[in-house]
Amino acid sequence: MQPIRQGDVILLPVQQVEAQKIPHLTLAKGKVTGHKHRLTEGKAELSEKDGTSYLRVFSESVLLAHEEHKAISIPQGDWMVKIQREYQPEGWRYVAD
């Protein structure tokens, strides 16, 4: 499977990771707008281990929605959730969505 990107969120395929379950399905929330990258259809769970979030998709796929991006389908499997960063002369910063 290939990495999947929606705005500043990137999902990287991984092997199954044992982590602490998170009780929501929001992958990221915008600091300025409050818009959310969230799962709206399908069966999945989020978990966290050592500051990294993981997504496990149980159904054939789930729908990842965001107010400013086209919804995309995430296939069944295990994914590491990362927020992309970029370098500026002042240092690293998270990509603004």
C-alpha cells in the first residue's frame, strides 16, 4: 500500500502496532479554523503509542472527511498518522492546512 495524504495529514502503511485506544475518530484538528480530518464512514479505531497516532481500518474502507478537502477512501489495514512538517529558517513547523 502507498502513503495517503489529505492536506497536512499523511497516513503511512505499517504493521499492526499495540497501542492505547483513543475514544474518537479525529485524526487532526486545525489550530486556526477548527476544521477536522475525521473518519465519517466505516469501522475503524485510533490508538496512540509514544506520541504517535495509529489508525486501524476494520471495514473494507473508511471515509476521511475534511471541510476544505475532498473526502478520500482509506483501505482496510494499519496506518501511522503523521502531520507533515516543513523547514523554515526559524526552524521546523507543522504544515498549515
